[in-house]
Amino acid sequence: MKREMARMVAIGVAGLLLGLPALSGAAESACVGCHKEITPNIVKDFMSGAMGKSGMDCADCHGKAHTGKDDAAKATMPNEKTCQKCHEKQHAQYADGKHALGWIAMSSMPTNAIQPHAYIQGLKGCGGCHKVGIRDEAAKAESRYGSPCDSCHTRHKFSKAEAKKPEACQTCHMGFDHPQWEMWSGSKHGVIYQTEGDTGRAPTCQTCHMEEGNHRVMTSWGFLALRLPEDDAEWMGYRTTILKGLHVLDPQGNATPRLDLVKAGKIARLTKEEWQAERDRMILVCSKCHSSKYAKTNLQNADEMIKEADKLMSQAIEIVAGLYDKGVIKPGPNKAAYPDLLTFYDAITPIEQTLYVMFLEHRMRAFQGAFHMNPDYVTWYGLAELQKDLVEIKHEAATMLKEAGNK
């Protein structure tokens, strides 16, 4: 396959050097001839991209089984393995990073099984972004469409220039639980980018998270901003409570099977070395524009914002856990008598709905805003909301205890 690709590229290049019409090989294929009538914009996108210009044909990615309008279902839907044939380096980087693990959440979140099919496998909800991860054959069988690489290099142009722009990240990295787009675009980095254009003066998502085009995309803290071990005993206490709230630890502090999911998804850092390696990498990135001292200070201050958020979060979790302990809230079938933060909007009581929003929205914004240099997000969308949540949870818990005592 690679040899054939190289041959087609050579033909395309030779054609350009000789002044022949670009895409002559692709334009003559039966696929292109037919799809010019059926899906003309797809053909236009493909022919305007590097692969179309190289002389590649539709069959190189979609196979040759589909030959006419009556057997369209035989066309192979490309996935990351299809791209790997020509892009081995990028695939290896991607496979070693967090995007490749994106689909693990779809099979491990405790309430995803009860969500509408269209929401997950139809890619209209969480699945629409998490398809950037590698799906197994069973998951692919449930949904014909959705491929990791075209999450960023949109089909059928598959433009490198497009994927290098921060706007390419906006679809998934925005909104409720991870508004990185809003944080970055409102920061000084984002403002410079928007006022000057892509001059290289202001860092974009790709500058920091995909340095030199690296497709690995990893951070020191991971999505949950959790690391083990933690030398700060006070902070470790907060973190233990949060891990119980995630049911990674049981109410007694023992590891549960969810720890294996955390490891598989790399959503936390589980050794000092792992965390430090990613921090050192980021300091090198920041030091291209700032002094290393300035970079370290700002990153450490952002670390401290995680601790402040964890302090409030752990207090709230313990209050709701106390309601379970007193029997005011009854656990669901086969569930521990402890709040489950990963139940999200399927939480069984209003106070737990407040708790999940506190964790998934406001805690996230408090620390993510700090790392993305957006003080307003840290304050008014993060820390202030966390304080407000805690007041509401204390009040609601007192009311629930009072009502339970009067029964």
C-alpha cells in the first residue's frame, strides 16, 4: 500500500513539474467521475487537498468493494489504521497520547449505558467529541461513521493548515466542563492572536499542547487534575475525598475497579516521574517566550488553584456523604453509600445535582482558567461559583436533616 501511495505521489509531482493538469490520475477514476454528480463538494474538498493533488484515489482509503450506487454500504469507512499506512510517525504519537484514549470514557462512565443511542454512538452528544479516541470493533459496528483523525483534519480535504489553527480545537474544547476555547481566546494570548492574526507571537492550543506538531497531546495533571502520590498531606486529604467521590476509592479508602479505568484512560498522573516529565515539557514550551522562572511561578500558582478548588470540593463531598451515612439519602442498587460524581446529571437528589455541577463545571473552570491565563474564569466562573455551591449544599443538607428528623 505504501509503495503504491509513493508511486501515486510521484506521478502527481511529475505531472506538476511537467505542467500537466493537477489531479489527472484522480480525475480519471470511476469514483471521482460518479461522485462529481452525487457529492460534488466532497470531490471538490478532496481534490483541493494534498492527498487529491498527489494522485491518490478514493479507493485508497475506502477500498474497492464499492463499485456503484447499489453497493454503497460496501465502502470501507477509514479509521486511524487507514491513516497509519502513510502517517506512521503521527499515528505513533497519537496512539501514545490522550486523544487516542478518548473513547474509554464512553464505555466506562456509569450511566452511559442508559443514554440514548444517538447521544453516544450516534455521535450527537459525548460521542461526537470522544470519537477522537480509538474504538474497538464492537463499538465501530454500532456506528458506521466517526474517525479519530478527521476530528481535526476534517474530511475530505484533511488539511494540515486547518488542523494547526486553534479554531480546529473549538468544537470539543468549549462549553460546560472544559471551556478551554473561551478561556484561551479571552486571555492575553488569545487576544493577541485575534488582533494580530496567526503571526506566531501569541501561543495557540497547538503551540503549547502539540509542540513541533507532536500528536501526543498530554498535560501534567490530566483531565481530572489528580496526581498520586501527593507530598502535601493537607492536599492529599482533599484528594482522597475526591477519589472517594469518583468511586476510585471506596468509602473506606480502598481502591476499586475504577482505578483500572483511570489508569487505562490516563486521566490522572499516578507517579511523580510521570507528572514531572509533562511539567518539564511544558516549562520548555513556555520558556520559548518567557523566562523559566516566570513559567514555573505561573504554573505553580495554577497548581495552587487546584488545591483551593479541591479544598471546597472535598468539604461539599463530605457533607453529602454524611447524608448517606445517616440514611437520609439511600444508595441505588449495587452502589456504595457515597455520592458518585461520575453519575453527572443522572444524580438521584437535587443536592447531588449541585455537587456534580460543582465538580464538573466550577472546579474545572477554577483550575483550567488558571492554566489558560484567564483570571475572570478562575474567579467568577470558578472560585466564586464553588463558594456559592458550598453554601447551597450546606443549606440543603441542613434542610434534609431537619425534614428527616421530623418524619
